[in-house]
Amino acid sequence: MFFLGVIILVIIVALALLVRRAINFRSLTLELARERDHLVSIVNALTAGIIEYDKNFRILLMNAKAEEISGVGTDEVSNIDLRTAEDKKFFKLRKIMFFDDKSLRQLVLESLGGGKIYLEISTISAGRREGETSIKILRDVSRDMALAQIKSEFISVAAHQLRTPLAAIKWTLKVILEGEMGAIEPAQKNQLEKAYASSERMNSLISDLLDVSRIEEGRFGYEFKEADFNETLNEILKSFETVSKKKLIKLNLKEPRDRVIRFTFDPARIKIVLSNLLDNAFNYTPAAGIIEVEYQKKGAFLEVSVQDSGIGIPADQKSRIFSKFFRGDNAVKMQTEGSGLGLFIAKNIVLRHGGDLYF
């Protein structure tokens, strides 16, 4: 009986341990389920679309935003190889999955309402025990694009509306300064000349605003043709001879051995780039300073550099220097006037030529 009692006690203890473990396992399972549901809720609440897929392009997970953008649910694409899927309902999803986000910036899709959805897509790697997986992150920037377009259209309309009355003011000031409306006193002439110079600066600002608007709307036309870069550069350098003498700034040109450099570019647009760079150099270089222009062939490219002995760019502001309307703190202190658009326009022109603008 003693041994029977011991056996029964052992069995009871074993059963108690099993029950305890079962309770702990159930508790752990419930906790994991709660964590999973919590994670799913967070993923579905994200404003960015999330798509996880394996190396065979089979969808493993899609959050609510990704389903909304692609127009299909996760259950509809389970175990489907998108590389061979021909069903029309997978058209958007296929475009998203096979979008080359390394070389292209945005993917444009048609929305159900007939509008457009602008997506910025990035791909990251993820790890799973059953094999390698990847995740597509879809950021809907349609609202940002719409706001940018509204802002660009406003700038364009405002600039056009300002141009007409400004032209009338400028013409009136010129007529008075030339004495066509009678003699004027020296003091009056001095003030009128200041007003005329201000109208010229305003006209330049309006031109810059219109150029920015055209660039952002893709209407900044180019006329590419084979031309001599030397001629283009020399024309710009000559236009700065007067200001060079006035400010006592030495303008040096370091020419390469092979002076005849012909290639395909838009001379009118490149003149804008060179003018903006030299204009900055003269504006922010004190009297008796030096500005050096140098150009040389580098493989299939032509490298042009403009160096000056001016105030430079603050280290903590270099990352913003090509942004619209940005001007360095030291530049604003030295010269209050300026739109902060010159380098933005210049960089976009150079990028359109297949090059880059940097410092």
C-alpha cells in the first residue's frame, strides 16, 4: 500500500506540473496573441503602405494602407506568384512590386476617382526562418504634390500679374530720367535712379519666380544643340567686366590647353547658371578680392569651377544651400537683398544637362 501511495502521489505531482505548464503555455500563447494583434493594429494604422514578400514575389503581409493603394486584399494574393499573375486586378500591385526605386523617384498610379496617386517607394530586407523576405514601404505623397502644385501656380499667377504694372513703372522712371518730361534736379535724379534700380531688382525677382514655377511644372524649355562653351563663357565674363572694375575685384580665367570645347548643351540656360554663380561670387566677395573661373574636360564631362575669396558658406548651412529661398546668415548680414533662388535654378539646369552642381 505504501508503494501504491507513493506512485499515486508521484502521478498527482506530475499531473499538477503538467496542468501548471499547460496553464503557463496558454497564458504565454494568449500574451503572444495579444502582442501580435497589437502589432497588427499598429501596422494597419500606419499612413505608409507595408508589403512583405518572399524571394518568389509571393505576398506574406499587407497592411490596410497597402491594400487601399493596390486595390486588392492580402487574402486575394496569398500563394500567388506576381511574376506570372495576369489578372487585371493585380495591375497596380505588379507596378508597385516591380518598380525600380533605385533609379526612379516616384511611381504614379491612377486612383479610383480618376485622379493620380503619387508614391515614393523604398525596399528593405527582412529576415524570416523559412527564407529571405523583403518589405516595400509605400509613402503616398499625393497631398504634398497637390500643395506644391497649388503653390507653384500661385507664384506663377502672382508673378505674371506683377510684371505688367512693374514694366509700366520702369518705363515711366526711364522716361523721366532721360529728361523727356522736363529737367530734373540732381537730388531728384538720385532718388529716381534708386527707384529705377529697385524696379530692376524686382523684375529680376519676378523672372526667378517664373523660372522656378516653370521648373517645378516641367515647362522650363530647353534647346539643346552643339555649341562652343568658350564663346558662352566669354560672353558672361564680359558682362561682369564693369562690376569687376567698380568693386576692384580681380576676375581670372584659367583656360585649358584645348580651348575649343564643343558639345551639346543649351547655351541660354548654361548662361543662367554661369551668371548666377558669378553674381553670387561678386555679391559676397569684398572689394579687392579675387574670383577665379576654371574649366577642363573630365572624361565625358566638362567641369567648371568658380572660386572666390568671399565670405563662404557656414558649415552648418551647407546642406540647405540649394534649397528654394534659402540664404546663409552671413550672406543676409552682408547683403540684405536677394531671393535665394539663384542656386536652386542653377542646380536644376545642370541636373537637366545630366551633370551636377556642388561645392
